[in-house]
Amino acid sequence: MDSSIVQHLFNNLYQLFPNTSSIAIADLDKFIYYKPSLDIDLKIKPGDTIHSETVTYKAITTKKRVKEYKGDTIFGVSYYAISQPIMMQKKIVGAMTAIFPREPRGLSIPYLTVRTSDRWVPIHFENIIFMEAQNRKTNVTSENRNGTHRYNLTELEIILPNNIFIRCHRSYIINLHQIREVHPDSHSTFILIMSDQSRVPVSQSYSKQLRNILGF
């Protein structure tokens, strides 16, 4: 993978990952970029071969997003990771992996508390329509109120129940129960018409997952 492509990916995607995570980018054979965090450092070096037991390897070979906890066998430290395949022109060219010291805990109640202009408002999961990453903020759109949340999309994806919410694009998480229509778009992608008539894109990386969930 060309170094300019790596830099472009990082510049556009790093804001979607928590500051507490280390970030690794790999092509099909080796790691080509690594940025450690203060919370965890796997000591990966550019040029290191991708071990077959890593989350990165599994994401590349399955061509699917993978979330797993791993023991200390490979890197000498236990970690939790989320790895997203990188697709270009319908072909997999690598993966970007966010690495955490532990698996984040889910929310204990079915509410997400958002910040409005002058207060905080708890919104029940069933009323949330979608969440969007925009200008380094997470905007939450619901049936009654809109606001922002302090977590980014990757953090929310981890803690929100996956039988209600799914990632459909690097910039969007949607509530499955708020989908009203699915329209085909170019290159095996889709446009979702949500309950408020918003149009939310489904990128190629997530289109197969959506089709499997909705059964079409």
C-alpha cells in the first residue's frame, strides 16, 4: 500500500478512534504504520509480519470487521482490538486496527445522554435514529431531540447493543428499527431512508453485513 494512501487513511479515520487506542495499519502481509497510545503499546514496528492469530489477520482473511479479546501469546500483553478491512475497487488491500487495553463495558441502562445547547438529555435507545461523526463531534439524531455525545463512533459501537445499532459507514451508526427503505446505490452500496426521511449511506465495507442482517 502506497505511503500516501496510508497517510490519507490515517488523516481521515483517526478521529473516529478513541485517544486511548493504539492504531495499526497493515497491507496484506505486514504492518506498515503504527501509532501507540499511552494506555497500551504492542511494540509493533512497520515491516512486522502479520501473525495468523491476530485480529488484523482475521479481518483481512475474512474480509469482515472483527472485534476480539486476545491473550498475551503474540505481543506479550493482553488486548482488545477492532479491525476493519480496507477495500479499494472491491478488493481488499489491508486493514486498520484499533487496539485497547481491555474490552470496554457496555451501558448499564438503555439510554444515551446527549448534550444540547444548554443541558444534557437522556434519550432511550429506541428513539435514536442515527449517529454521525462530523467535525470531530458525534451528532445524535433522535425522534424528539438532537444533540452531541462525548464518545466517538468506535467507542459507541463497542458499548451499544449490536441487535439494535450497527455501523453502516465510517461516519454513521444507525438504529436498525428506524430503517424505512433501502435503496440501491452505485458499486454495491446502498442508501438508507430513515424514519425521519434522512438519507444515510451504506459503504461497500458494510453492505454485506447489512444485507445479512436484513435478509436481502
